[in-house]
Amino acid sequence: MQTQPTQIRISWPSGHLTASLHDTPTTQALIKALPLASTARTWGEEVYFDTGVAVSRETDARQVVEPGTVAFWTDGDALALPYGPTPVSRGDECRLASPCNILGRIDGDPRLLASVHDGDPIRVEVVDA
């Protein structure tokens, strides 16, 4: 039986969005740590922030992803939210710093992340069904 994806809300001073996460070991570890507050960092057209969650890289980890992918950067214990090219991208691709665990997708337009500024407080919580 397929379980419904877990939905999280990511909020910052000028906006918020939701994302739907697949049931993966990394997602389960992240959900246990929620709600969490962190400080946003930007890297090209990617927002990332520390979660305090340490997990190992999963076998299907990827470095090049679609805009709006919710990824977990195991090298930095951080959630990585790319919405466009990063400094290591080739062309218009979303290339992460290193292979990341893929957790799910942002609901709606990932370009909303463009309003996150480096140093913004960021909050992540589970959306109750």
C-alpha cells in the first residue's frame, strides 16, 4: 500500500512554500527533528540550511537534479533546495555541491525560493494532514 507523501512547510521572513517528501530513511530522520529553525544560506540559485540531522548517503543520491527537488546534502547535514543553476552547474542544470539524497519535490513554483536571502531565519515543520 502506497503511503501519502509527508508534507512539510518551509517558512522565511518574506514567504513560505510546502514540499511533499517520499518515505525514505533520510525523510524519516528529518521528520523526527521537526520542527526546526535554522539560518538560510544561498549558493547560486540554491537555498540550503543546517538541519542538525546526520544521515549517510543513500544509494540513489544524485548531484544533478530538477529545479524544485528537495535534497539532503549529507556532507553538510543540510537540506538543499535548488531552483536554478549553482556555481558548479553546466548550463541551466541544477548541480548540487556533491551527490545528495533525494527526498521529494517542492509543491508549486520553486522560484519562490529566490526571495530567501542569505542569513534569513528559516523554519521547517510538518504540515498536519
